[in-house]
Amino acid sequence: MPPSHSTPLNLLNNSTSLASFLKAIWDPAVAVAAVLVSTFLYGEKIDGPEILLVVVLFSMLYPGNIPLYRSWLGAVREVVTQWLPALAVLFLLGFSTHSLEVFPVELLIFWAVAVPLLWLVSHLFLPTLAPGLFAMEGIRSAVIIGANDIGRRLAGQFANKKHLAVEFMGFFDDRSQERIGELPHGRMLGRFDQVASYIRQTHTDAIFIALPMASQPRILKLLDDLKDSTLSIYFVPDIFITDLIQARVDEIGDMPVVAVRDTPFKGLSAVAKRLSDIVIASLILVLIAPIMLMVAIAVWRSSPGPILFKQRRYGLDGKDIVVYKFRSMTVCEDGAQVVQATKNDQRITRVGAFIRRTSLDELPQFINVLQGRMSVVGPRPHAVAHNELYRKVIKGYMVRHKVKPGITGLAQVNGYRGETDTVEKMQKRIEYDLEYLRKWSLHLDLEIILRTVGLVFRDKKAY
């Protein structure tokens, strides 16, 4: 999936209303309901294991709005990629705790198939059966103040997203029609000083102000003219000039502030991320302990030098951390200049080539995860020398350090693993890293982990 950029237009669907709450809990509720129905159909009692499964479902299936699909194919792809990672982890936990043994096999199969089918059907038909869930609450008609680029894009949202159920009446702008040009969505309704009278005559529900901050006097005059009306007023800020990452509205005391770039790990999200890192890293370290011992012996015997290679990397907020790897080269570079490994690199030992290709050299980094220096999933840490190079030539490069570096990441499972011998390749890697910051969820982490396991044995870009 190529990176996409969040915009203020997305705020149209992020209301804190009851409808938004219902959309947020829909998928977890459907999965839990399937548990209850499955146990009833197969004559099972709802006791300890079933209750545990219900709790795990609610904690693992991240809340999010019901997506809207244009095709069955898109819906199937999204549902499958959402369900399979959660299902894999649930069965792994059930197998390791022996809680799966109390369920009949046919019940588990029924439940595993029923959940994605119910999601698929509900995602496709809910917008038709319950359009109120997707409409803007209390808004049936709207006008846009400002026929500029932002205003036109907003009008396009109203025109193309019929589920919003908003009738777009048109634009107000002080410029002439000749200067504005053709308006593909809507029509000119008048000048700014005509807005108040239009609202009183038509009882329009809302206005969206799409003016730049330089228009502050005109905005204040407009707001003053509308003081005696009951309509809703929204600002569509001109912040397309920057890349929005975890944009939201916060408060400092009683003053509202708008975050346009921040870490996704705040409050409960930070707790969930850290707990998932501890649980996953602990389980993996227990499982791979024999493998790590064998790799350590092989590295020790392959060539003179330490078993573990320690290198300084940039961690959270750009602070230096020490990252562990099994040594795969005859050198241990960590200076002002670090040469990336290339194909047929003479510095790589025979054992090193194998452990790099299979990512076994990365296994000690699970210790870094338990130490809190790294995360299981996140942007891959680069050598300090590479950071200092690329931060000067790639816009937004350092933003990737708003989260802890990871053992694997979204860029790696999308083909940008291994050597980045051109600025363009590094640019694509950074785009995926920033996309991860925008869209982080536990589900996305699970998906990346499972895709990484598949890449270990078939990725030709690792050397």
C-alpha cells in the first residue's frame, strides 16, 4: 500500500458523537458476538476460557471507524489483512496457554471464518442500512468561505462522499469570478459581507472557513456578523504546507493548541505499545534462545572479533542508543563514516552472509527492546553517520525519530530493506517510516511482524 497523506479534511469523519463511538467498537463487538454465538451453537458454556478470549479480543482488536469501500475486492483485502494477524496471535496465545484445548476444533474453525465474513458483510452494507452512522451529525447543508485550493478540495469531499449526507450550497469569496475561474463543485453565492444575510434567509446549518491565517481581520468580521445565528462554524486551516503526523487538538490550561506533528504514543497508546513490546520480545527470546546460542558459536568460530557488534544509533527523539547485533563482518565500524554493506561485500564473513540474509544477526535487538531502547516494530535505526548525511538532503528525515527504532518496520516489508545506495531509495524508506507514524495501531504492528516472518526466507535484498 503506497503512502498517503492525512489532511484536515479527514476531520470531517472524526466526531466524538455516539455514531463515532458505535463505529469505533463495531469490529471488536462483532468478533466478541461471534464468540458467544459459536459457544451457544456448539453447546459450550461461557466460562473461564471463553471470557479470557473475549477480553483478549477487546484488547487486541484496535478501535477504528468502519471503512467505506468502493468494491468487494477492496473490502476482502482489507478485512483479511485486519483479521489474519489478530487471529494468528490469538491462536499463538491460546496454544501457549493451553486454553485452545477446551474448545472443539469445529467451534474454532466456525468462529475464525464467521468473524471476517460478518465484518465483510457489515462493512459493505452498513452505509446503506444505517447511513446515519456516517453522516455529519446535525449538518444537512453547508457553505464554504473561500473558493481557494483548500475550499475546492473540501467541496470535492462533499461532492464525492455521499455518505456525509451534506448538501453543499456553494462558495463565498471577495474575488471576481474571472479571478477564481471554473468551480467544478458548487457555485459562487456572493461576497463575504453577504454571508450573514444568506444564512438568515436559507437557514444553512454550517459554514466552513477555508481562508489563510493572513485573512484574520476578515475572519473576525465574519464571525462578528454571525454572532446572532445558530449555525455551526468550522475552520479548515491552511496546513497543507506541512506533513501532518498525529494531528489533533489539545489544550494547555484553557488555551487550545493544534498539534501538527507528534508521536503516536501518548497515554494509553504508549502503554499498549510498551506492553506489546515486552510480551512479544519476551516470548520470542524464549523461543529463539537455542538459535541465538548456535549463532553465537558460529560467529565466534567464523573469524576473530567479538560475537556481538555494538553500534551507536539514533533512538527516540534523536538521542544516542547502543544497538546489539551478531557480528557479520570482519570490521566493527562506528565512526564518522560508515560504509553500508553491498552485494558481494568482502567484509562480510561466510557465516555473516547467512545470518544477514535470514535476519538472524538482528536477534540480539530483542534485548534492546526489553531494555526500552527499541521497539519490535518501528523505523529501522541507521548508523549515526548515515543520519547526519541524510538529515541534510531528505526533508522530514529526523521526524522518524519521534518513535523508538524497530527491529522491523513498514518500509522493510514493502521492499526497502537492505542497502539504500541512492538518495531516492532512502527517500522511499523515509516515506514509509512517516506513514507508520501516521497510521500506527497494534493491528498494523502485528501485520508487519507476520509479513517480516515471510520475508526472512525469500527476501533477496538482504546481504
